[in-house]
Amino acid sequence: MNQRVVVTGGAGFLGAALVQRLLAEGHSVVALDNFWRGSMENLRSVMDHPHLTVVEGDVTVDDDLDRCAQALGGVDLVHHLAAINGTKWFDEAAIDVIDVNINGTLVALRKAQAWGARFVLASSPEAFGENESMPLRNDDESRFPSASTHQRFSYGASKYLDEIAVQHAVRNGLDARIVRPFNAYGPTMVGDEYGQVVGMFFNAVKEQRAMRLHGDGLQTRSMTYIDDTVEGFYLAGALERGVDGTELAGRSFNIGSHEEVSIRYLAESINRTVGTMAVDMVIGGGYPGDSQRRLPDTSAANISLGWEPLVSLADGLAMVWAQLQTGP
Ligand SMILES: NC(=O)c1ccc[n+]([C@@H]2O[C@H](COP(=O)([O-])OP(=O)(O)OC[C@H]3O[C@@H](n4cnc5c(N)ncnc54)[C@H](O)[C@@H]3O)[C@@H](O)[C@H]2O)c1
């Protein structure tokens, strides 16, 4: 069935890819973005699509959401991805990070309720805080350090509150689902100093300078190819009920690769991928509160969404490199 879908943060890294996926499935889409980090370039391939409207606006502003609904003539589904994402911002712009996460989610959530639309929240493994028990299960507890130590959890703790707001709305009748993407990567990553480690490393290769590994480089992540991540969002929004017949409202889904790799291994893998363009690695820098391990338990996504990661790290890095060499 053709759906009318609002994607907040729709010009961002994941949002733009999700917009493309939704259009390809025949849905009508509004991409709402204030271009804090997103860009029209991310939407270039669908810019002239007859079922896409781009609304430049702020997700914390009621009227901007209303403009989205007007453009679609009603809304069936909201994919809420707008956020100030990028690790460096979490300390540097903590108030802005909290503002968009909390106020943006509350506005988008209330609009979904008023429109009678389904709602999908982009949460984050950061919503578990410093919980280091791996693999992280969907319903594991969240643990946060004292707010006086650093501001990193401006992001994770406000995502945690977003999840509480969503669960509260579900108790009041909203059909809402939560997706937690684990370290997505792909060819369109920004990879500047504000975050996205795979992009940073490929940028170092392109500029033939050393890759900088934060901490000791032994911290692990589950790098997930963008197509797999977007499929998780897509299914969380599209399915009426779980493929196992269960209710999806109020469920949360960890979406991430099962290949847990150290940042050092990631850098070495990128060097293997780029062959003669390989660069040196240097250790240093990083952010306070950086988690040591990150590995998802994705069994709920597998059982209820029918989702599983399909792209290996080696294949994903090869696809990124191929696309970076040929251009978009
Ligand atoms: N990429 C990942 O691996 C990852 C991991 C965990 C969680 N997430 C979550 O997924 C979502 C998308 O992440 P992404 O990687 O595409 O990040 P991104 O920064 O590329 O996308 C976020 C988009 O939101 C926009 N935005 C920021 N503030 C806004 C505002 N006030 N109003 C409207 N738009 C605004 C930005 O301009 C950007 O286009 C975010 O909610 C993020 O927290 C992503």
C-alpha cells in the first residue's frame, strides 16, 4: 500500500538513504531537514522524483512539521531521524544536542499522535550509556556516569529519554517502534572531525595522511553497512505486525553487524582494501566516555522483523572504496 511518509533528518546520512528506499517502494515522502549536517547532495539521485518533497525546517518547530503534513495531504508514517549526531558535538554542543533530541522527538511524537501515524524512533546504542555487558540485548539496562564528569551522554541520555517518551505514547495508543542502529557506514559518510570513523579513515587515505586511532585503538565496534541499517528502519516502519505474528508497538530493535572489530582492525582492513594507497596509523586523541565495546544482540530484529545483516565488513569496505573512486 502506498504510504505518506515523513522522514525527519531526511537529508542526513541514513535519512537520505531511507528516503531513497521508501521512494523505490512507491511511497510518497517528505524529507524534513534543517541542513545542520545533512545536504541536498545526499538526495541528488532522487531530487526530481515526483513523490519527493524536501522541506527545509526544524523538527523542534510545530509549524515545520505541519508543512510536511500539508505537502503530503496527511501522514501515515513518521521516521524520526533528525538529531545532532557526531561524537565531537556531544561535549561541544551538549545543549543543542539535548534540545534536538528531546524537543524534536516530543514535537514529532505529538504530531504523529495527532495525525494518527505510525512512528519509528531512531535511537542509539548510546542510550545504554556505559553498560558494557555485550552483546547488548534490546531490554538491557542503561547506565550513566555523573553528569559532572563529561557531557558525552547529552546524546545517549536524551536518546534514552526519547525512548521513554515513545513508550509512554505507546501506552496511550500510538503505534511506535524503536530502532537502534550500531555504527552504520557507507559511501556518503561525512567523516569529518565530528565523527563517523570509517569516513575519517577513508578521508585520510584519499589525502594520503595517517589515520588517527582514538584511545588505544582496541575499542570495538560493530560496523554495519548502510543498506543493512536502512533495511532495519524500513521493516520497522513497513510491517503491520512482526513476521512472527507479534505486536510491534513498543518494541525496540538493535540493528547491527555481528562482526565486532577493534578500531585498529578496522584501520588495517581499510588499508587492505585500498592496497597501494595504504597509510600509516597513529594513536591518540579521542573523547571522554568513549565506550570500549559495542556488539548488538539482534535476535529480536531477526525473529520479529525478519532482519539480518547481509554485508560483511570486507565487502562493505570494498563497496565504499569503489564508490569513492568513481564518485557518486
Ligand atoms: N549513523 C549511525 O551509525 C547511527 C548510530 C546510532 C544512532 N543513529 C541515529 O540515526 C539518526 C540518523 O543518523 P545519521 O547518521 O544519518 O546522522 P546525520 O547527522 O547524517 O543525520 C541527522 C540529520 O538530522 C538533521 N537535523 C539536525 N538537527 C535538526 C533539526 N533541528 N531539525 C531538522 N533536522 C535536523 C541533520 O541536518 C542531519 O541531516 C540520528 O537520530 C542518529 O542519532 C545513527
